[in-house]
Amino acid sequence: MPTRPTLLKDDLEALLKNAGPLDEETQAKVASLQRYLRVNPTAMNTHEDLSLETKYSILGSFHLYLIWSNLPSRRRQGAAPKTIQGYVQDISIFLRWWQGTFGDELTLDVLKADPFRLNRKVLQDFLSWLQTTQGYAASTVLRYAASLRAFCLFLLNEEFIQHDPALGLRLPVKKAQEPKGLDDAQRARFEAAFQTPWVDKVTKRKRTYETQAGLRLIRDKAIAYLMLYAGPRVEEVERLTLDDVELRPKSGLLHIRQGKGFRERDVPLPKPAREPLEAWLKEREKLVVPHVALFVELRAGCRRLSRRSMQNMVAEAGERAGLGRLDPPVKVTPHVLRHTYAFMLRQAGVSTEVRAEMSGHSIETAMKYGRPKAREKERAAEALDEFANR
């Protein structure tokens, strides 16, 4: 049984009273608390400083509740800090809308006095305001609706209300989006960007052009090709350690130890992903790295490379490949590379079940990621024309 992590009372006070984003240290403590409570769920009943009290703000109480509670329509215990922060941010906007609409603040005391002030029409009006006045897309409105469901579930479970205002909400229909992955020609252009080192920018005062462009190319190619041919999320790549990669002469394996939804998975590594990784590991051995992170910065200290740096690198590679100058322009992100991975698996005839397992998705999500592109469907129609006219 893991020991209860330290979440200082001052941190709890800040968490409960402040709707703003938490600093990295507090987020780490929250994540530690989540892991502990998943293993020892009774802890929330045995520690006084983990109890919800009405003296805290309604938003702060909701935030703390999410740390150890299931979200609606989810089977897993708890949620990632990023997901929790998104829910809290959405509800903070709802609370501001409430105050601007009704002239008073929605508090736990208000709900105790008259719980039916929070009802389905109020929630429906808020969602309509988002869509009509704010001009938000259906996908964004649906996200707010999910946050409202979580908020209402919190109020129900904590017995601040006895009814569910989120029942029967009319929701917009999300338009099916064109898959965002690169097609074969775009992928070839993207890969070509890693054939030549990107020369470092230097100041005029710098007399010598000492550069690590070659080493940076080896590292960045390993990251980009791993995303493209193994499909990990950028946050999963950021967390990788040396122990998470197994490379053999004709095969390899990538261990994702904490994927989305706290799921683990093993992903086979094809040759296009293995070779750049092998090259990077040889260069990494020459660096003085005081930790086991797989991808590191190339400056003194060799800190773990951040996801922001990876996102910037992938975007720059797309620009260097000229994908931003196409019509329509193509913006390359780690998530686009992940879509491309799913698209290639489907093209290779891999079943939906296997694609889901390799990508860390549900079957339903895997079907969306591997959906045919518009041009593919056009070719299918052209082939049918030819068949009919034979």
C-alpha cells in the first residue's frame, strides 16, 4: 500500500479557493494524490483535510471533488490533471455567465436555500449562449456540456441538490471532420525535412559558428519518426525513459507506461521508427545525462525535453517541408502525426481492434481515427464508375 502523499494545507487552500491554473509543483502533488486515492479510495473518508466543506468556494470544492472522483461516462478512477483543469475552467465560465445573467453569484449557500434555481433551462440557455452569442463550434459546446454534467454529478453526490439539471439537455450534432493525417505525398515531404541539419541561429556577436545542428537533427528525427510510426501522444513521448524502449536487430517494442486514462500498452516498432531511435541512443550515450529520460535538451544539464519543445520542432519541420504553403495549407502537429499513424495502419489492412490496442484508444475512437479521407472516397466512386461502364 503506498504511503499517503503530502499535499500541504496551504496548497489545498489555494486549490479550493483559486480557479486559476495550478503551478507545476502543486499539479505534481495532485497527481500523486490521485494515484494514492485510486489504490486507497477510503482515504478520502479518513483524512480531515480531504473533506469537502461548504466554507470553500463552489468552484474549489468541485475541483477537489474531481481529483478523486469518476467523471461521467468514464469507467476509470480519477482523471488526468489536464482534464480536471479543463472542467474547472469551463465551470468558471458558466459561473461568470450566471452572475452576469442573474445578477448574483451561484454559491453552495444559494443552492441550499433554493436548489431548483439550477435547472435544465438554465443550462440550456448557457449552451445556447455559447453557440449563438459566442459562436462556438458544436464540438466546443459538447465539451462544455460534459463539464456541466460533471458539475451536476458533483452537486448530487455531495447532496447540495436532489435533482439532475443536466438530464434531457438538447445538444448540437458534431459534424464529422475530415481526418487530419498526412497523405502519402505530404508524409514524404515531411520526412524529407529530416535529411539535412537545420543550422542553428547565431547572433552577430558570435564569432564562431559552433553548432549542434547535426546532433539535434538525430534527436528530432527520432522523435518525429517515433510519433509517425508508433503513434504515441506527445505527453507520452515526453515521459519516456530508457527502460521504455526495447530494440532488437529486426524488431522493437515501445512501452507506454501511463497513457491516456492511465492505461499501459506495448507498441511494436517498425524499421522506420527503430533506425532513428538507434542513432539517437548512440549519441545520447556520449552526453552526460544525470537521469533516464529518453529525449533530453542538448544544453548543459541535459534536462528532459519538454512537450512544448517537441511540438515546436514538429511544426518547424512541417514549415521547412513546405506543407504550410500548400493549398489548403497543412499545419503539422504531434496529433496530426498520430492521425497519420492510424491512417497508415488502416491502409495496411490492420483490423480496428488491433489499431485500437496499438493506439491506446477505444474501438469507437479507433474507427474515427482510421476513417477514409475524402479523396479515398472519391477514388472509390471513380472505380465504381469504371466498373459500371465496362
